[in-house]
Amino acid sequence: MRTLLIIIALVIIVMIVKRLWQKPRPPAQSGQQPGKMVQCANCGIYIPEQEALTRGEQRYCSQAHLDEDMRNSS
């Protein structure tokens, strides 16, 4: 029993020392700042403004939705 406690204590000490020697990790960043979200005029899904396709004041999530809306409005 005493040997088991000594082994557990050694493992804990090794883990603590290992953690202290490691360099702190920088926080994960996606490289993009969150921007304004806009709604697709066709399906209603929200997408980042910089990814949206625009026709007039309308925003679309894909070329297919932009084309479909153009066909329906003609």
C-alpha cells in the first residue's frame, strides 16, 4: 500500500513539473475577426457580410440563390 502511494505521488510530481516546463500555448485564433452577419434574401440563412453575394440591397448566400431570385423577379 505504501509503495502504491509513493508511485502515485511521484506521478503527480512529474505531471506538475512537466506542466511548469511547457511553454504556455497561445489562444487559438481563426485569423478572422467576427464581422457583420447578413441574411440571404432567398433562404433566410445568416452568413458573414464579406461572403455574401449582393444584388442591389439584397444579399445571397450562393450564386444559385441569386440566380433563382433573379428568375423569380423577372
